[in-house]
Amino acid sequence: MEFTLKPFIFYGFALMTIASALVVVTVRNIVHAAFSLMVTLFGVAGLYVFLQADFLAATQVIVYVGGILVLILFGVMMTSGRLEMRIHIERGQLLLGGVVALALLMLLLTVIANTPAWKNLTDDGTELPPTTERIGELILNGPFLLPFEVVSVLLLVALIGAALISRKEVRD
Amino acid sequence: MSDFRALFASPVFNMSEHFFPNINLQDKLNWAEEFIQNVVIPRLPEAVASHFPVEIGTVLVMFACAGVFVGVVPLLPLVLVLAERKVSARFQNRTGPMRVGPWGVLQTLADGVKLIFKEDFIPPQGDKLLFLLAPYIIFACSFAVFAAIPFSEGILVSDFNIGIFYIMAISSVIVMGVIMAGWSSNSKWSLLGSLRSAAQIVSYEIPLGLSILTIVMLVESLSMQEIVANQSNGVFSWLIFRTPFTFIAFFIFFISSIAEVNRTPFDLPEAESEIVAGFHTEYSGMRFALFFIAEYANMFAVSAIAVTLFLGGWEGVLPGYDILGGFPGFVIKSMALVFLMMWLRWTLPRLRVDQLMNLCWKYFIPIAFFNILGTGIWGLIFPEDTLISTAISCAIIYIGLITAYKVAGRTLAQKPAPQPS
């Protein structure tokens, strides 16, 4: 059997993702959880690179780390500048969360079991063509044009809504 | 005429090829793997040899590249910090540092040595783990950007097919480090600085990305090398002159870049007169130096990216000749933009927060969207880049500049002159 480094790097990324995800849900300090989530998102981006989906990996980092996570932290710091931000978890929440997590796990396992495509995938070392061009074609010139436009309108509505909520009332 | 051409074709004008041999990583990777395959493995014991990974060669070359960057890039701030101090001194009619070495050229080195030996103070009330980690995140991200910048035809670490997108992704992580530093210091100055920085960077990323999009629309590729290759026909094929819209996009890109690297007039995150030093107030010693190195490395990186996207990258001003081209040309162009940044810093006062946000959301983002629309229409009218399209573009830019100059002059003339107080 030929020895390659690829599995090691893959398991490195997988371990990084899972371990940091565990930290996210177990740690009590909300800011630590957010920074741990950053490591998780990076790990997932690394796994995308392994699937030769580099565009997706960069998008993952730019949207989740550079955008959403920053906004989460921003919200936390705006609401409380104190260092001690503890999360209190009650038993009822724990139960509900467990049920939801189990349901999600079942759903994902069903999808994985019923998707035949991935079983036929073999790593024969060939490099797949870059995905950027295909994604662009599909979104802007193909079957996903309408959903893409609908999503952008949805985002615009959300943007206007946010501006409306946050603006000051002008009384005269 | 022939003498003239011969002069430019002489080795003197092709110095960059002469002194800077092509360093293409892909060749080196193959070379390293072949070296392991042919030289190392036959010398190993039988049991080890059959399991010995050839890819170790690749990994070693990657480590070597990273080592070269970590070794060379800090030299850049060494030069730039001194340049900054000398430039500011000239602007203020001073001499700047003069004591250490001739004309004070060794001043930064002395400061660096001082910083290494200073106490590394950790605020006892802060969050120790995050406080220690933050400088590394900022440092690593600003260095990772350099991996995709093509310094010359052969001097680049990797020609990603998503090059410029990778740069945007990595540089958007820097803000995480800034927030981490500001929050873990447990100081109000730091927290205020990091909140300001986060708001500023997240806002200015939008016009920055939209300006890059105009370039990507014209080149039809995200790869940095292909963007440069698209500008190989002399100064008028540089993307800044290709359409009037990219001309506007360059200025939006450059000004947003200044905001991204937190420099005056956008230095609210580290405004000395208000919040001490912003997010790195509590840092000292080598960790402070890391922030400093990252800041100046960032400054060079955004200039280099602007040069690659708009000003021809390592391509020269004349097609076929190596004037302002190759590695030296690239560095000269980037340094010119760095100098422009310093010039702005020591000329303009700091913006207020509302002015900063107004500029971004009410002016830059609409203009950047208009640019994208315009570039699309331009691409429909001129599907191929021809002499006519370049001529029309340059004419529009010229007329636009003259008009802007006259309008600005008239507006300023109408304003009452400020009275000395």
C-alpha cells in the first residue's frame, strides 16, 4: 500500500472541525464559543478544498468568518462589554436541543444513505476542473437564475427592514 | 530608430530577467518530489523506503516558501517604518531620526531590538488565551495574503484559480483578530477601537469587493496571473485605462484599501487623540511589534494588489520592453502607492465616524454599483478590447477629469475662505 499524506491532512481538518464544534457547544463563555466557531468554519473550508471546491471554500470564509461571525461578536460586545458573559442552560432547553439535534442527525443520515452519487466517487488523483466558471454559468446563465434573483430581492428587503428598524424617529 | 530599439533590448534594460530568475513553485514542487524519488528513497533502508511519502517534498517546499516569506516580509516594515518617519519629517519640515546609523537608517532596527527585549505585559483582568492568540491571527492572515500576489512572471507562491477571491477571504479574517485583541484586553479603549475597526472594515469591504468585480468582469478570471496577462500591451492596456468605469473603480478601491488598513484619514480604530492606540493599546513588546509589522505588511499588500489589478502588475509600460516591468517595476509601482498613502496620512485630518460611514454607504457603494452596470454595458458595446475602445475610454477619462477639475474649482471658489482664528 502506498503511503500518502492526504489522509493525514484530511483527518487533521476533520478533527479540527469536530473538536472546535464540540468546544462551541460546551464552553460557557459566549465569546470563546464564537472564536471557536471560527476554527470550525475554517475546518469546513479546508474540507471544501479537499473536495476541490475552492470557490466554495473561499466563499465560506468570506461570508461566515468575515461577515456573520463578525456580526455575532459585534452584537455580543454592543450588548455587554463585560468579560464575563456566561450562558445559563436550563434542563428544558437541553432536552429540546437534544431532540432537535437528534432529528437533524437522522435527516442527514437519511440523505447520506439515499444519495448514491458519493459512493461512486474514487480518488484517483486527477484534478477536477475549477468550479468557479461552472457556478457562474449555473447561477447567472442557467437554471438557478430565478432563485438567485429571488434571494437577492429577499436580501434587499431584509436590508431595508434593518434600516427602517434602526433609524431614529424624527419628530417635528 | 534601430539603435533606439537595440538600446531597449540590451541586457541593461532587461535587468529583471537577469537578476531575478523565475521562481515558479510548480517546477520546484516537481523538482522536490523527483529529488525525493531518485535521491533520497534509494538511500533509505528497504523497510522505510517502500512507505516513504514522496509528497514530503511538496510539504518541505511549502514550508521553505513560508519560511522565506516570514523571513523577508518583516524586512519590508523595517524599510517602510523608516520611510514613514522620514516622509512625515519632510512634510513637517523636520529631519526625522538621524542618530542611529547614517541618516538614521538603522533606527527601525534599533527599535525592533528594543521591542524584542521589552516586557511582554499581559493584563491580569483580561482574557489571557485570546489576548495571546490575537496578534498571531492578524500576523498570519496578513502574511497569507502574500501567497497569491504575483511579484513577477515567475516569483509567486501559487497561482490559484481563485486568486483575488482568496485574498479577499483571507483579509476579511484579519478583523477577527482585531476584535479578539480589543475584547480580550478588557480595556475600554481597546474595545472601542476594535468595534470601530470592525464596523469600518466590514463596511469598506463592500465597495472594495465591488471594485474588484469590475476587473473580474473584464478579465473573466479570478486568477492574479491572468489578470496581469490581460494587461501586457503597454500602459494603455492597463485595466485602469481600459474603460472609464475601471478608472473610477481604481480610486474607490484605493481609498477603501486605506480604510481597510486603518490609516489616516480613516484611522478611527487607533485614533491616538481619542482612544490611545485603539485595539492594541494594552499590547507591549514583541506582540505589539507583530501588530506593527502586520500593519505595514498590509499596507504594502493592498498597494501590490492595486498595482496587480489596475496598474499592469509586473507588466511594463511599453509592450515588449522591460521598463517598469518585472520584479523591480512591480516593487517601484507598489512603493509609489505606499508613498501616496503616507502622503495622504500626513496631509489630511481624521474623518468623523458619521463622515466615514456616509462616504462608504452613500457615495462609494452606489458609485461602485454604477461602475458594475457601466462595465457590463461597455463589455456589450466593445466585446473585444480594440484601439478604438481604448481611445474612446481615454478620451472620456480626460474629459471627465477636466470637468471634475473645473467643477471642483468653481465649488471651492464659491465657498468663503476660512478665516484664521
